[in-house]
Amino acid sequence: METRDWSLVFFTVLTQAAVGAFLTLRVLEYLSARRGGDGGRAADGPQDNDPATTGAQGDKPEAGNAQARGRAMASATHAGRRTPTPLLVVLAVLSAGLFAALFHLSDPLQAARAVVNFSSSWLSREIVFGSLFAALLSVLVWHEWRVAYSGAASSAKERRAATPAPAGPPSATPAKGRRETGPEPANPTPANPALATWLPRLAVAAGLAFLGCQIAIYLLPAQPAWNSFATPAGFGGTALRLGILGVAAGFVAQRLTLTGDALSGSDPVTSRGTPAATLRGLALAGIAALALEFVVVPLHLSSLAANPLPAAAASVQRLTGDYGGILLLRLGLLGAAAAALGGVLASIRRAGGSSGSSGYSPHPLASVLTCGAFGLTAASEVCGRFLFYAMQVRVGI
């Protein structure tokens, strides 16, 4: 493989990871919204006749009700906000991948001219949809950041307004130089319904189109090793594996959160606010995505071996002979990542069933194993993409 092809390795791996992570976040948010819609009256805040709203013994009921209303108001405001940090990380990964692609060009300053053949070239379409995906993701990050931090300021004002004044002797007149005023009105930046609805949908469509164009570029009849089901399975598998495990690692390492607790109920929390059921679902999905490669590789090798073209036989020789050690390393890394995710599942299950006297805490172990599984998978995907470019043999040459 030529040195210049390494830029394509990082371009495809990073951009596919960004697409997969964005799709994973959207799926989790969809599940969270569905669960939130079934929450019933539990999300309506405390009732006036609830003992929790009447304050401590000896306090006035009015003060307790005011405090409860303040807590409910702050909770509702917090639940309606989304932190844009996960999307910002996805955008950074996508930008790094797009930047890496420039090093494959002989003249990066002429990259913009590659879009002129959109009607006939998959490469031009890839550039257009990749740029569109990055642009839509940037606008989505800006919109959520604006709404989230405006809502944070509004929540602080509402909590101050709902907090009752400390008990003390009534005063008929205000202190000298002090004027009594009502609560300061909060003016949060409202979320634009059209942007909140259509921006994510358009970004999903652009991301999928971007991934589809990447796949179509390599489905060349003159390249038997590429012109097979293994190319869409490999590129799509990279997006799934790195997307799912990247989101899981982000949850436990960076304490990234979504709106609500997707897939969660009353489960124990695995690490600093991450719902155990969310991490369990991501781990199961990650294991399934990892297992996909153990099916694709043997089928790909058998299809190449059955191909009568000499180029196909040469690709098999490169994959199993010249670079057989790298292939074994890739599969070994995937197996180790699957084992780490199995450890995450075991840790969560033991935490849910262990007694309080056992003193067992799965939190650090689940976090380390999740991040380790992501690191092993990322290294494996780099090895796999190296093999993808190294095994190419053109028909007739």
C-alpha cells in the first residue's frame, strides 16, 4: 500500500465512525422520547397533598409548596435541555476525517473542483454529501448549544424566584435604599420547532448518503476484492462498531448525556450518572456488530477463492499470506473487544443482583472495560482498513 493511501484509511474510518455515532445518538434519543411519552403523571412534579411538598415538621405548608414547585420547575427545565457536547465530539471526528482526505490529493487547494462531476461521479457525490453532513451537523450543534445554555440561565432565574424568603419578623416598610421587586422574568431562547424537527432528519439522510457514496466508489468490476458484499458490510460494520462503542465510551468517560434516560428505568447507575440499562443495550449492540465481522471475513475469502480471475486469487494470497498476521491481529482485537463488553454485561448484572453488604462496585470496572473495548475496536478497524487497501489487485494488471 502506498504511503498516500494512509490518508484514505483515516478518512474512511473517522468519517464512518462519525456517521455511526450520530445515528446511534439519534436512535437513543428516539427511544428516550418514546419512553418519556409513556411516563404518565410521574413526570408532572409533586402534588400539593404530597408529604414531600409540605416541608419539614413545623414548617408552613406554603413554604414547602413553594420549594416543591421550584424543584419541579428546575427539573422540568433541565429535562427539556440537551447538552450539545456529544454532537460536538461527532463533528470534531468528522472534521478530522475530512481533513485527512486532503492529504490524498496531489493539489489539496483544488479539492473544490472535484464537485463539478456530481451527475456522473460517486467521488463528487461523496464530497458533496460529506460537506452537507458536516454543515448540517454544525448548524445542529449551534442550535442545541444556544437552546441549552439559554435554558440553563433561565433555570437559575426560576430557582431563585421560586425559593421562599427566610423566615423572620415581618417588616412594614422595606429597608432604606432597597426597593421591593417581583421575581426577575426569565427569557430563555425558545427552540425552533422546524430546526429541532428537520435538522436531525436531514443530517441523518446526508450521513447515510455520504456512507452510501463511499461504498459505491469502491464497487469496481476491475477490483474483485472490492466488488463484493464485503465492501458495504465492512464500511457499514465500521460505522456500527465505532459508532456504538464510541457513544458508550463517551457516556462512561466524559459523562455525556442525552435527553432523559434512554432504555433506563429504575436500574442502578453504572458510572457517574450513566443508566445501567443504556450501557447494557449499547454493549449488546456492540457485541452483535463485532460478531458481524467474524461472518463477513470467511464469506469474503471463500467468494474470492471461488472466483476464477487471477486477480481474486492474488488478493486471497495477500490477505492470508503476505498480511495474514495483520488479519489475525484484527480478529484478535475484535475478539478481545467482545470479551471486554461481556465483562461490562457481567459487571452490570452482578451490580443489580448483589447485596449491599458485599461491597462490590462495578462502576470503575464497567467504565474501564467499555473504554478498552472502544480502543481495541478502533485499532482493529485501522488494521482492517489497511488490509482493504493492501489486498487490491486490478484485473489485467
